[in-house]
Amino acid sequence: MSNWPAVLVASVGTYALKLLGILVPERVLNHPLVRRVALLMPVTLLAALVVLQTFSTGTRFVLDARAAGLAAALVAVICRAPFLVVVVAACVTSALVRLLT
């Protein structure tokens, strides 16, 4: 079965959503609550993505080397390490856990 109908529906939906964003009155966009939600939305979506990619495989909950890498990254962030150090710490930790298991 072809995926083209789904691609076309998603494309039209995305375009319609962008068009609705342009049509929203400026007074609504300048409301403090809307501004605050808009500022926090990327952080929320990124956190949800990290949790899903770390603790799930398909529809199952898993606890593997990815969780250890996330824990190492969290420790590095708490220690205020630079971004590159955070990423390297997570990668090295995950690799070592995979090597040892």
C-alpha cells in the first residue's frame, strides 16, 4: 500500500496549521501566558523526545545502556559542563555499559 495519501494529508495539515499561525491576531500573541507557553514549548517537546528515545523500544519500556548515558549526561549538566562534554560523557558511558553487558 502506498504512503502517498498519508504524506499528502500531513502536508496539507502542516500548511493549514502554518496558515492559522499567520492569521492569529497580534494581541493574542502578545498575551503574557501565550508568550510563556511559546517559550517553554521547545523545552517540553525536547524532554518528551529524550524520554521516549531513552526508555522505549517500540511500545515496550526498556532500561538499558541509554539510561546510563542519560544519567551521565544529567550529572555533567548538573556540574555545568560544556555541551560537548555532556554529549561525550553520555556516549562513552553508554558504550561502556554496552561493552560490559
